[in-house]
Amino acid sequence: MTKREVLTGEELLTHAEAAARIGISTKTLDRYAVQGKVKPLRLPSGYRRYTCRQIDALVTGGSAE
């Protein structure tokens, strides 16, 4: 298991990686978070991380919960 998988058991994406994965800007991803479409995990450092499942669910319209 990599360092990125420790919290959730699945790979975590940075804010920029998550946005790039689905072809949107980081500002759009911020708006999605405010709208409740995606909920980032917050590390103790304050950085946001997203699971691949969460980000893929944005594209398919499904729920990652």
C-alpha cells in the first residue's frame, strides 16, 4: 500500500490531479465542492485529497458515497 492509499485504502489524488483527471479547472473543482458534488478529504496539513472513485462519479453522475 502506498502512502497515498493509507487513509482510505484507495489511491488519493491531489487537487490538481483530480481536476486534470476529468478535464476541468481547479476552480471548477472548488465550485463542485462548495455545491456538495464532491467532498475532499482534508489532510492534517490542510491539503485536499480526492479518491479516484469520487472524481469518476462526477463524470458519470453517480454517487461516490
